[in-house]
Amino acid sequence: MSDQLPNYVQENYSKAVKVDLGTWLITNPLPAICEPKLDGIRVFLFKSGDKLVLSSKHGGIYTPKGTPQVFSRVPEFLHAPHRMILDGEYIAREAKGLFLFDVLQVDNRDIRPRPLTERKRILREILKGTGLEVPYTLARTAEAITKLRDEAVKQGREGVVVKNPHSTYAQPKSWLKLKKFDTVDCFVTGLVETTEMKRSGIPRSWSVAVYDDNGQQVDIGNVGSMVEKVDPRHVKRGSVIEVRFQEVTRDRKLRAPFIVRIRHDKTPDECLLSQLG
């Protein structure tokens, strides 16, 4: 059964879009729930009786016995429902651990059709006293959302995730990633031969693309710059990379792009044109 859990996560996890705030607010009226954007591995926590399992959307399976470090901050949930499925992120670096922000199932009840505010209330009851719940703020203006984003960035986070409090779980376009800088997750389609590559054998420029709504590959240009921590030898055809850019040109090419990091937690089919608005 556990080998089926990653497929369940992949098929059911709620996704956030990357558009400008004004566009998002057209279909998601204020107020909005704002959470800090966590930079971890997206996971579901499954509980059945006294058994706990974490599964990522890319095949990772974690159990208290097999990976005790993952569960170092996770309680036994003695007073939690007999069965439940919770949504969250696991942050491995600095042993920060597991953080949870939504609930899909409680016992035999499917909680996904309920509004986010109600799901948050149920989650708080389940996680009371554990310190695992992701904090959130109800923002009543666009200015307040932007301020929360800026504060999160000052604290070292990427930004915030803005959510429609009345939305059902996985309701399309009801969650928004709002970052300090414009970035896009894209995949490498090929190497661009440069003089430096001929000399050293190490690639320094790559062509990148995303997929449109019809599953067609869309070329968004080349990228040849990166932050110091990115090893160019690890950027290969098929790699998913996060690219920061200045703007998108009329022909849908990235202007002044550079690689922020390699996304080992994502696959090319998750790199969508909709990120660019």
C-alpha cells in the first residue's frame, strides 16, 4: 500500500499559481489567508491507527522506524483521529523538520470540499500543542499582503503563499505564490555551446522551456548565469531549475535570467507556462 502513496500525493496535492497579485484578486476577493512560503519537500502525513507515514510527491516514503530524523519533532498523535491525511512540507536543512498547513481526510470523512477556514480550524484542533502548524495571517487589503511578503523576505523566506479562505482543497488558482523576485521553474532542453565550454568541457549556457496548457513545449530562451552555489556540472538536459529574471519579452523569452538553484524536488511536467502570467 505504501508504494501507492506517492501517486496519491502527486494526483491530489493542491497547487499554487504564480501570477501577479492583481490578476489573482480578480477571482479571489479579499480577505486572503497568507502563510510564509516554506522551502522544503512537499509531503502528506498519513495516519492509520498508531502508524504514521510521510510521502512526498516524488516517491519518497518516510517512517518513524526507517527515518527517525524526519519524525524527530512529530508527536505520537495519541488524541488525533484514528485516520487522517495532512498536507505540509518537510524542511531537512538545519533539522527544521515538518510543518503542516492543511487537512484532506479525518477518519472516513473527506474534508477537501470544506472551505479553507473550516479546514484550518480542524487542523488546529489536531495539531494543538505540537508546534507543527504553519502560522497564517488574514490580510484584508492588497497592501497588507505585499507587506507580509516583504516581511517574510526580510526573515529569509522566499515570500508568502496567499490563499482564498473560502476555497475547497485543490480548487484551481485559489492559492498564489507571491515572491520578492520573479522566478520560474523550467527545464533544460539542451546545452548551448560556448567558447568556455569548448575550453573547459563544462557547460555554461543552457536552453530552457516550460509546458503550455496543451502539454506543448514552449521555449523561453537561454540562461548562462547562476548564483555561486550552483554547480554547472549538475545542470543537465532534463534538469528542473529555478530561474530568476527581470521581465518576460513579447515573444515570451526571459530577460536577464540567472539560475537560482536546481530543483531536485520537481519534474519537467510541473514546469508550466502559467507561471509567467
